[in-house]
Amino acid sequence: MKKRLIEQTVIFFSILKWIILATFVGAIVGVSTTIFLKLLHLSIDTTNNYSLTFLFLPFAFFTSVIITKYLAPDAEGHGTEKVIEAIHKNHGKMNIMVVPVKLVSTIISIASGGSAGKEGPCAQIGAGLASTFSDIFRFNNDDRKKLVICGISAGFSAVFGTPIAGAIFGVEVLVIGNILYDVLLPSFVSGIVAFQVSVLLGIEHFYHPIEIASSFDRVLFLNVLLSGVFFGLCAFLLIESLKLFKTLSAKIPLWMPFKGIIGGILLIILSLIFSKQFLGLGVETIESTLVGNKVIWYAFLMKIIFTSITLNFGGSGGILTPIFFIGTTAGVFFADVMNLDRSIFASIGLVGLLAGAANTPIAASIMAVEIFGSRIAPYAAIACIISFLMTGHRSVYHSQMITVKKARSLGMELGQEVDGIKITHSLEQITESKIKSFLISRFKKNKK
């Protein structure tokens, strides 16, 4: 009996410890996220008054690269990726300079028209503050990692207004095929606290309940199965496009700030040829598609290109808001081709592409319920899972660890980062193996 009481006492104090620490982190991230979002929206509102602001993109990218390169190189990229890398390789330790540098460089990039998101910077800012908080109070490496993960969850929750999905995202995004249950409590606490703090400080979030019949619709379900495959292929296309433009950028023998100028010029040319609709956050387009409005059929393809250029040629920002844009517009395209409800498939596309591109099907499924209501849950969940599988062993976060194979017949060494994974069995080898097994079984049967 005494041993049982000791066990429960230790667990109780552990729970109390993490509730207190996660509350502090959630409050810090909630405040920092609110400051960032208000400054970002103020900058966007200011630049929107001038129709030719996007012509300053080369200068904006040049400035963003200079600031990042010389003040905080860890602030490079789309935010969450650098946090994942810090957790896996450096016990979550991050330079505090990441916070102001990421804030300034992202505002410069997005306000001038760069196609990037706002969640990655919030996650990176939150994680940077959590890491500094850990250093001040001299926490050990394990505790620091937990608090930095709380920073990811809190940033996601505060930006999108989805505290449960945000909490799950933080513990699901690090490792493909494994949820970190030991960080579940602090992630939930920090996510909920950050969300509530951001709401109290005036941040408004978008919610759009989808009207679907309460009875199960078999035809809709079949179309959702097909859409999951389509969204997985779109996620595959986004990931490969990001890799392609990263390779192209690396091959240009120029100083990185000059590459920023090239990236800005490319976006200006594309905007003049196609539309300025694909610049910036694209929130207006996302909200328009979710209420069933039509968009040009290739909108999701153009957003992939605009985002790939921005994030690989000097722009700073997150990747999830562009994912939402690509997902909703791809959903409208799918709905128009199949003669289906645009609003439903734009909603499913938003979470489906997130599940595939970030390898977070559980967080994406929960997000669908928090934003679009419970009736969409069974349809969104199945699309998220199929998209997650169809994307294969790749991700927009190349530092994610892989601990599960998405198909048993594929050969690979688990426990590696996405970028380092090697598939040892090609389709031809698998087919050959199956043919050999079939012939051997037939030979044995005939011999008998």
C-alpha cells in the first residue's frame, strides 16, 4: 500500500508541475502570438492601400535574407521545420534572437506579397521563448524539449483557434507514426491557455460549420474516398515542388540575398501574367471557397509555385496557410469536376492536404471538427487518412522522423529523418517478388 501511495504522490506532483509550466508557456505564446498577428495584420492593411506594393518584393526578400543570415540563421525557412530540427538534434535549444528576427522578416515578406503563412513563425517564436524560459530556470534537456513542443502546440492553437487540434499537432508532427504521450498533458494545457489568451487580447478566428445531412450519405462517402487520393497527390506535388525550387536555388551561384531579388522578380512576373490573388496569405480566397464560391481551376497549382518560390528564394513565413489555400482551391476543383458541393470539398481539402503534407492525420481530423462542425467528421477523417498514406514517406517538414511504414511491402530503415529515408524495394522488385512467390506456391501444389 505504501508503494502505491508513493507512486500516486509522484504522479500527482508531476501533473501539478507540468500544468504550471505549460500554463506559463501557453500564456507567453498567447501574448507573443497576439503581438505578432496584430503587427502582421496592421502591415498587411497598410500595404493593401497601395496596389503596387508587390513591386517591392525583390527588396523585401533581399532585406529578409540579410536580417536572417546575419542575426539569426536558425530563423531561416518556414518556422515549424526549424523547431522540429532543434528538438531532434539540439534537445530543443534555440537562440532567443530567432524571436525578433522571425517576427520582422515574416512581416516584411508577407506584407509585401510573399506567399507564406503565419503559423510557422508563431510556432518558432513560441518555441524560442519556451527554450529561453527553460534556460533561465535551468531545466534539463528532457524538460526543455517538452516545453518547446508546448510552444509548437500553443502557437498552432492561438493562430487558428483550434486548441485541441493544436495540442495534437505538437505531439504528432515530430515523429511519423508515433504520438508523444508523455507530452500530451502539457501540450493540451499550453494549447488551451494560448488560445484563450489570444481571444482575450482580441484575436478573432474563423469558424464555418458545414451543413451535411445527419444520416450517412454513401454516395458522398465514396466521393470523399476518391478525394482523399486526389488531396494526397496534391500534397505530393507541393512537397516535390518545394524540393525542386530548393534545388534550383542551390544551383544558382549567387550570394543568397541576390537570390532573394531573383525570387521577388519571378513573383512579380507571375503576378502580372496570372493574378495577384496568389500573393500573401490568401485568407480571402480561403474563406471565399469555404462558402462555395468558384475560383480559377488552376489556383491550387499556382499557389504551389508561388509558395515554393517564396520559401526558397529569401521569403520568410509558414507553410500551413498556403497549404490551406491549396487544399481549399483543390477541393473546389475536385467538386467542379465531379459536380459536387464546393463548400464541403473545400473544407475537406483544407484538412486533407494538411494531413498529407504534414503527416498529421489525427490533428487534421480534429481540426475539421473544431472549424467545420461534428457532422463533417467521418468524411474528413477518412480523407485525411487516405491523403496521409498517398503522400508516401515525404513531408514539408524534412526533419520529421519516420517510425512506421505506410505500406508493409516497402523496404526501408525506420528511425531516420524524412530527407534521409531510402526505399529499398521498387515497384518492379515488389511485383517480381510476388510473381516468384506465386510460381513457387503453384510448383509445390502441382508436386503434391
